[in-house]
Amino acid sequence: MIPAVLKKQLSSALQDGFVLKRAVFQPCLELYPMSEWNKMMEKVNKLNRFKKKNNDFIRRFTAGVKIVEVDSAGRLLIPKDLISFSGISKQVVLASAVNILEIWDKDKYEQAIDDAASDFADLAEEVMGQDDDDNGIS
């Protein structure tokens, strides 16, 4: 069940549908609004498929991709193969990942956050703490 507040924020994307897929780096699912998925596919389609690593990437990246819709009651049906991949049991967490949503098993999400907590300061410095050039981030 998608919370009402989130459903309201996604209202423009609800009629176009979503793509649900396995995450690349974590045992969770990624929910792409169709417009975001189309942008991603534009990038993927630029890859040279006659390079084995590109072909392997495309196959793995699109493995288990499902087009899904939110029903009138605000429910999103997650196919069994994706539930199995993500280890979702009872409680789920919907986490914003900028332009997509991550769908996690609650316990796995909390474990991932706990595991990353110890080196988050180092990660934040490495990713966001570039030189003080005019990057607009402070």
C-alpha cells in the first residue's frame, strides 16, 4: 500500500505507470516512474551491444523488470520473483532515492542504514566535499 501523501506526490506519474526492477547494489527494489525509466533507457540504448561487457550489463540491469501500476486503492502488486530477490517479508520501507523509490524489507533497510552509518561521514566527504570551486554545495 502506497501512503496517501506519497500517492498524492506521484499523482502525475500514476496514469503512466511504473517500472519495478531489482536494485544494482542493494537487496531492494527500484520503482521508476515511466518518465524516469524512459530517460534511463535512452542512456542504456546508447551502449554498444557488440561489446560483451555492455551486453552483459544490459541483461543484468533489465533482469526481472516489470511494468506495474498502482490500483485505485493505492496498492502496488510486487511480483513473487522480485519479492524473493529483495527478501521482503511483512513490513516494507519506501525510501526516496532522488528520482526513484527504493522498496525494502524493513529489517534489511535498517541493517543497510546501520552498516553504512560508520563510514557515512567519510562517504559524504568523498562524494560531496569536492574542492570549494563554484559547485554551489556547502
